[in-house]
Amino acid sequence: MKADFGRRSLLKGVGAIAGSATLGLPSLALAQTGPIRIGVTNALSGPNALYGESNVVGQRLVVEQYNRAGGVLGRQLELVVRDDRAQAAAGTAIAQEFAGSGIQFLAGGGATFVAIAYCGLVPELKMLYICSTPGMAITHEAFNRNVFRFNPNAYSLFGAQGRVLAERYPNVTKWGAITPDYAFGHDAARVFGNALKQYHPKRTSKDFEVAKPIVVGGAQTDFRPQINSLMNSDIEGLFIGMPGAPEVSFLQQARTVGLDKKLKVMGEVSGDVVLLALGKDMPDNIWSPVFWPYEREPVKSNKVTQQMLADYNKMTGKRFPNGHVMRGAIGIRGLLEGIKKAKTTDVPTVIAAMEDINFESEIGPYTVRKADHAGMATLFVGNYNRVEVEPFITLKEVRTVAEISVIETPSPGKEYIQ
């Protein structure tokens, strides 16, 4: 039987977890001296660790930059990092621990289930939560004023990607998708498909078709039956909605039977983190969200990016960070700029300051939309190809889309239905 992963049932479940976690929470006077502490959770083990570890690296880099410059409000910054294992119950327990120790600011929760649990919990804990997950519920039915999302949502990311591929490949008229059976996967495939239908120059032709997505298990690792089905279909373009380790497995298995050669183009959701993990096993001609195109102008000349790259090299000894390093960094940067603007760590005052904030990020000017606390910047969609030297992938082509041109109309507190 197909599991029910609808948003309303999901919100009901995590709301129960969040509510039970606040029982017995002590009332603490929050110190206004000493370091400003920021609680960070992410998946640092399991299949999502590929993203979580990169996010935390970016967060640490930003905190080190601000500490070198004297901190914020004359106080040093401290990250307190925990592994939420991409589980709502684990994340909720950690958030309760943070609040009990006087931490007012929470960041991370990269998995949608964890992020939605935090949305229901942070008003009770009187915390401000910085979210980076693209799940649509965060700025819609799960929205509250204590939550800000830095980084684009599924509508922006995959609407932009679908638009770029529709316009870039006008002769690819048979499209398919393979996606996991949970909210993010369904959102991503639906938004991508709808963008194809809206922007493809042959969308009214009888030859144009966007097939119903193939749905797979969220933790599935053997995709041979689905790959065989795709090999026997007339699909010319494919959208891959599985993030993380499952996507690595899918692409490795697909390449062994030549699916990448049969298809004219593939789109995927993870960005370069999965492609870098594949290395020499990466197929050619994949289009992805490019979260941090640091080798392309105008980002290459961005002073914030240049400093981040130098700091990354010094911290890790590596030259090629993946884009999820920046995804972790940008939310912490936005929070710290909000605290600076508020001139206090008082949570309601910081919230008000962040509702009208503009700052320079690694990818250029960044703003927050007051209505739903959605962060906005320039979106990049790129064509990655395999090369024989480290890091074994290269950006062949990058296209830009102004996020404000593709982001959905705000409807905080209401489910978004496209």
C-alpha cells in the first residue's frame, strides 16, 4: 500500500511530536554576555550526510569569518552542532535541549520532516529558526514568523530548471521523471513538469508529452526495474528527483546499461554534491541547480566568495567545495546580519530586522520577502559534463534566472497548490 505522505498528515504528525517535546521546558533568563550561541542540526550520518556535512562546513566558515572581525555586537559566536539523522523526533529532542540551555537561534534541519517539526516547535521555544530545505510547506502551511528560509524552495529551483531545459532543448518532446515517494520528490517532479508544459516551444504539439513520474521508495537503492522501463520507453529527457545516496546509486546503475547515452538530456535535484561524489562515474549532459558557481562570473569576482574559497581551502586543504557548503553558509550569514541590524539578540527584534534585510552573499545581493520570510537571489542552472582531471566534472554552460521572476505568490499559513 502506498504510504500517505501528504502535507497535512505530515504536519499533523510532526506537530504532535513538537508539542510533546515542550512539556516541562524550564524558564531560563537568557544571558546577554558571553558568546552568541547558535544551535545547528543536520544529518551528519546516514544517506543525507552528504548534504549535512557540507552545510555545517559552510556554517563554520561564516562563523570563523565574523569572529575574526570581532564577532557580532562585540560578542564572539559559537556553533553547537548535533546530528539529527534526518529524523523529526531526534531533531525535536535536540531543539528542546538547545532551548533548555539558553540557545535562542536554531539553524539546519536539512530534511523536510525535521524542518517542518521545527516550524511547529520554535514559537513555543521562543527561538528563531533559519531553514535551508526546499520543501514547499516551510513558507506555506507550516509558516510562522519565527522561521526564515534562506535558499530557494522547490517551486523556484525546479521551475527555473524546467524553464531553462524547455527553452534549451526545443526538440526534446518526450519527458519523464523518476522521484521518491515523499513531499519533496513529488513537489520537485510536479513543478519541473509544469514548467516544461508552460515554457516548451512545442507544448501544443501532439508530439509533446510529459509522462507521469515513476515513483520509487525514499530509501530505495536498486533501480534496475525502473531503469529497464526507461530504456524501453520513448523518453528523450528525464528528471531525477532522488537526492543524495539514492541518486548516486541510480546514476551508477543507469550508466552501466547506457541510459545516459539513450537520453538526450537529464535534469537532477541535488546540484554538484552528488556529481562530485560520482566523480569519474558521472554521466555526461546533466543539468542541475548550481548553488554556488564560484568559477563563473559574476560570482567568481564576488569578494564574499573569494574569501569563502580561501577559508575553505585553509580549513579542509581542498580546492573544490560543493554548492551545499554555500547553502549552509548563506542562512547563518543572513542571521548574523539580522542580529547586527537589530543591535540586540532579542528574538522578536531580530525577527523584525530580518523581515526587511538586504545583504551581500556569496552569490550576490540577497533579500528576504517579508510576507513569507522567503530569501531570494539569482538562480543558476548549469550543464555539468565529465572530465578526466579533478574534480572530474566541469560546468559547460550556466544560465541565470532572477528568482523573483519564478517564485510563487506568497500564501503563508495556507497549503500551496499549483
